[in-house]
Amino acid sequence: MTTPNDALTYVYAAAPLTTGLREALMGLHGIYGSPVLFVTAPPGTGGPAPPLAFATSHVPRRDFNESALKNHFEDLEWLEDVARAHHDVVQALSIHATVLPLRMATVYQDDDRAGQALAEQHDAFAERLAQLTAHTEFGVKIYLAPTAAPAGTGPVPDASAATTPGKAYLQRRKAQHNAKEAVYSQAQEAAGIIETVASRYASQHVRHPAQSGTLTGPVENVLNDAYLVPDAYAEPFRAAIEAAVGVFDGIRVEVTGPWAPYSFAMPTVERQHSAPGEEHGS
């Protein structure tokens, strides 16, 4: 497959080119509705069968060259559309094959350059894919409900001591603070229990920064963990987590998944750096 002059090669994921992957690619569309294809390493440069492949699409150079991407990353609507398309492709492929998701907006100048990059990193990709086989990712998050601000007319915890409006206000603030501390304490205890229970099922664990802003709305996210779980333990993992945290009534625990293993696409020591082989069109 050649790449048009006005297009770049966008890579969603690496995966073994099995029959299941070929079937998953049929009729699959990605960013801007473009068909999802595959690129393999040049003949003689790949490893043993089945060869590895990049799941790819051709995207407009004008939107995915380096300077355009810098501008687009400030456009939340564009970013959301691309992220959703990227995620949908990776999830669709993950149902049929073990996939190694690549970072969103990983692009190469053309199919040939993508194939060369795949060949250069074949061993690293193959090793990682072997570790991810028959595993999926689950997310576990803890949310706190917003604490109500002290109202001027609400009940005073100790009415006998609140002889003035100022003292009443301070008592309400103190009660609010104590309530918030109690909820934080619950969240901390729940986080410890989750980690202990999850370790019985999961093979790897990543703690992401807590989310904020539009991702969480009015509630506060205080735990944002990802676990790599063998397929055989997927349901026991979920059931054990939900049972363990059912005793806490001041927090909300959310278990999501199974997902393609985004959080485990790279070994732990490499997760803080750029995705291997990533380049941007110019």
C-alpha cells in the first residue's frame, strides 16, 4: 500500500498479523472515517511468523504535521474526535487480537517509513506483546462527593457554644472540615484495601495522577489506578474489588474495563518517555 503525497501514515497499534486481526480490519474505519489497513516490516526484517503489523490509516498531512498538531491539541473538540476514533479502533482490534496501543497522533511520513520503524523495534514490540497476551486492563477510581459549603442558616453542631453569628460560622466550618477529613480517611483506607485485593489477581499495576476538571465534574477523583489482569481472572477481579469496597458509604468506587492495555503498552521504566518510534510528519 502506498501513501498519497498529501497524506501521512497514522498508527493505532502494533499486533501480530493473525487471521483474527485480518478479519477485524475488514470494514473497520478510523480517523475521519478512513479505512484501517495494516503495514508490515520490509521482507526479511521481521521476526518469525506471524509477522507483526501496524494498524494504520492515511490522514491528511495538513492536519497531522507537527505544527498542525500543536494547534489541534488546543482544540478540545478536534482532540476528542480523534481520541475517540483512535480508541474505537484499538478496542475493536483488541477483541480479536493482542494489541499494543500506540500513543494517539503517532504518525510517519508514509507506509514505508512506518514499516521500517516496525522492523527497527520488532523485538521490543514482540516482547511486550508476549507479556500482554491474554490480559486486559481494568481501571479503578475513587471519587469523593463535593462537601457542602457552610451555610449561614444551617444547624449549628453545638448550639450552646455558638453565642454569636461568628462563632456559629466557625463551628460550621469546623464540622465541614471534620466531615471532609472523615471522607478522605475512608478513601485512603479503601485505596489500601483495593491494592491488596487487586494484587491477588493482577499481574501489573500503574497509578496515574488523579483526574480533575471536566473529566470529573463536581466530584473529586483521589485514586486513578490501572491493573493488568489475566483474562481468566477478569470477572473475579471485578467482583472482589466491588465486594471489598461495598462497606464505604462516603465514597464512590468505579471499576471500568476490560480495556486494551493502554497503561501497559510500554515497560514501567519507559512509560515516562515518548512512545518508541514515534515521529511526526513535517
